[in-house]
Amino acid sequence: MSNHPIDQAVLADQGRELPELAFLRGRQRFQYDGAWLAPEAVQLLLQLADGLVLGRLQRGGHAAELDALEDAGMVDGTSLTELGSVTAGLMTSSPHTFRVSAVHHGRQEMLQLWSGNGVALSFAGAAWNGGAFDPEGRVPGPGHVNVRILPLLDVSTHILQWLGIGPAWSLELSPGGLSTQVLDAKVMHDAPGPLPEDANAAFREAWDQPWLIWSFEASGEGGTLEALTYVHAGTRGQYRIAQPDDDTVLLFAVGASVVLDQIEDRIQALVFDRPVQSL
């Protein structure tokens, strides 16, 4: 018998006694393993890669940016290191780019990746964790990104960790449709109005949690793939968004493993120039 509490929404929906999975999600938090760079440091990196030469007097005006780039191993003095050249090259010449945008309470955060030659450059803003962006306050300041290079094979998992997506018992919400105004109020202001009278247990649990809307976009030399767009409903999991008309949004429960497959499939579709298989 599990020592973890029973998931009451699963019990009400399916009559099955399954444990809550919050203890697993807590083990999969995003790790800021790279160097932190402010927007000004990123801009200077690209300028140096484009041939900018800084003299002694000019260096003083860029001291903070150069110090950050040197701490990151991307410059030595005022010259790019091999890592700096590789980083700038991936940003400007990669054949494939992947972008995750996430919105909650009017705040948007981004995870941007550029890939080529079996690796990917990651620029990570504040990650979603436990119903908030960067609740531990690890991001140094507005616009800062955590920069690292990782194997292309790790990108899909990297994305799920940044979004705070973990295991959840996948349950359909009832009602499964919302007005666009209610969804906007829930995500942007956490003020969606009263709970629908016919809401099932999964809907009631999800309604009490902060909602995040996130989208995954992938583009390459052959064009841009159709974006994936989801609601992250906390412990209740991921709900794919479909919009049959301008006023209505439908939410469909999708397991975390399927979300991972969808992202990985789109990455491989671009890299290997094949159609998307996991719609």
C-alpha cells in the first residue's frame, strides 16, 4: 500500500485508489546549470562575433558585460574564446530553432533553443515551478537568461523540465469547453468567475490551481511547424487547446509522456526533414 495520499479526483472519476504524484514532480525541477547573461551581455557577444574591436578606453564602457562573458568562459579579455564563437555561431547560423513561450498573470517567459551538429544552445528564462515563475528567486534580473549547450537528444526533456511538467493521472475535464474570456481571465488574472455547477472532480481540482498557457514552436530551413499549445493545470496535468471558433476553447487531457513524444517528434521532423507523426 502506498504511503502517499490518494488522488481524490481519480477516485471520484474512475473509482480507483491511485496515489497523488506530487512527490514525483518535485524530483524533476529545472536546473539552471549554465551561466547567467543579461541582454546587454548577449548583444555584446554578437557584436564581438561580428568583428567589433574594443580598445582600452572602450572596454571600460562594457566592463560589466565583459566580466559576465568572461565568467561564462565566452571571452578572454576582449576576444571571443572557442565557446564564445560556438555560442554566437549557433545563435546566428543554426538550421533549426525551437521556442517555448509561457504566460501566466500577464508575465511571459521564454525558452529559446538553436540547434546544429547534434547540439543545442539553450537560453532559458525563469522556469515554471509549483505554480509560479522562479519561486526561489534564482534569476538575477529582468531579461536574464541561463545559457548552456546540451546534446540535441536532451532538448525535449529539457523543455518539459523548464515547463515544470511531471507525471499526472490524465483525467478529462467536464465541462471540457470554456469561453475564451473565461480562459483569459483564469490565466491572466486568476479570476475566472464561479466554478461551473456541473464541474467534475478533476475540473474542481484544476480550477483551484494557477494555470499556465504554453506553446512550442519549431522552425527550420523548410518552414515553421504548427505550434503546440497547452494549458498546464498544475497537479492535474496538461490540457491541449483546440479552438473551434473565436469564442470557445476546448481542453483535452494529454499525458506527460505523450507531450514529450509530441515535442521530440517535431524536433526530429525538422532535423531529419520528415513529416510530423505525433499530431
